[in-house]
Amino acid sequence: MKACSPSTICSSATSGTACTYIDSASSSSVTFRNTWTWQGGQNNVKAYPYVGKIVTKGRKISSISSMQTSVNWSYQGNNLRANVAYDVFTAADANHDRSSGDYELMIWLARLGDVYPIGSKVNSVTVGGKTWDLYSGYNGSMKVFSFVAQQTTNQWSGDVKQFYQYLQQNQGYPADQQNLIVFQFGSEPFTGGPATFTATFSANF
């Protein structure tokens, strides 16, 4: 299965194409590819090809004991400027529109080229036995926390709940008021290519 998009989906691009392929899927994991090339709008994200877990409405972050997940990914291409990241939204309203939330958590496993998260760096922190640079800022009214791996990580297994525990203890995140509404993994391309992003993703919670 595949889904393709012309460059007109991103007004900041002067040219580009993108196409996503689902290579395999089971009850436990999904393998997919995204091919792309983008020019123009140097510091604007062009798309977010992803796979994700369907989230049951009304699951407070504080009520979820663990959020176990694993990924294995690779990139091929030229002049790549992109991230590879989890993207998780929470909101006080369990029926909040899935395109945003009250809070966005991003976990960058890779920062390819001179691209950066929203906001500014807060500090360097250790979560789940790994060191990350924590950035904080706003996307409109949505508060965004981005944990950026200091070294590219092509294979990762971990508990995303640990990131929320850190934010609750250190950044005032209201875990008992926020519902999990989106849990997904993919890559945000900025410019470069032709490129091929391939990933196998699983989430069990």
C-alpha cells in the first residue's frame, strides 16, 4: 500500500514529492518506507510520514503504567536535513482534535543536518539510561517538549512513560489531567534528497 503527495501540500516548498509505502503490518509491528525530495523553505518541516498506535480515548497519562515501544530505522539519501522522532500528543479533552493537543512530546532519535526543535534548549537530561538535550517552546498554544538524542540512535527500545515522569517531576507537566490522544513515530524532512526513510515500529501498552 502506498500514499503519495505532491509538493503543493507544503506551501513553503519550491519543489518536492513524497510517497509512503507500507511494506508489512501485523498486530505487533509495522514496517514502512517514505521516499521524498524537498527544496525551498529551508527551516520548515515539509511533512511527517509516520505510523502510530491507535489510542483509546480517556486514558490519563497518570493511569498508564508503561508505554513500551521499539523502533529500527535507516535513511539513505543526499544532503539530508531531517529528524527521526516519536511524536506524542496529550490533551485535557479526550476528544481533542488529533492534529494537535495541549502538550506535544517529541523524542528525536536523530537530528540530520542543521535542524532544530521548536523552542530553546533547557538543559541536558538523562532519561531511560540515555542522555538527551531537552528543548521547550510553543507551537501556537500547544506546549512542546523535545528530547533530542546527543548521538544518532538507529535502534531503540524504551518506555515513553519515563519521559512523562521526568516532565511531571521537573517541568510541571500535569499527568493527572492529560489524556493520551496520539502516539506515533516517523520523520520530519526539511530539505534534501532524493531520500528513503525505512522503519519498523511497535508499541505495546
